[in-house]
Amino acid sequence: MNGNSSRRNFLRKSLKVGATALVVSSVAKAATQTELLDKEKNVIFGKSNKNEVLYQETAHWEAYYKAAY
């Protein structure tokens, strides 16, 4: 019967460790998600007259496009 009690003690300890790890990971995930939400709230919206420049036509771009297509 000693073998069964040692197995039970092992299972109890492992379940406690697993439950603790689950709680810690859940708290960490929740903290990360709230940080992301806070960052999203700090976005400034506005109007700009500037044009978005994705690239400038150079000899390197021309060579790339010729090779790619």
C-alpha cells in the first residue's frame, strides 16, 4: 500500500504545480493583452497633406524589377 500512497502524493504535487503554472500563465497573458490595448488607445488620428513615398526610382530598383519580372 505504500506504493499507492507515494503515487497519490506525486499526483497531488504534480496537479498543484500544474494548476499554479496555469494561473501564472493566464495572469501573464492577461497583462500582455491589457498592455496591447493601452497602446492601441494612444494612437493619434489626424489628417496629413503629405504623400506616402514607398520607394524612389533608382538604378537599383530598376534592376530589381527587371530581374523580378
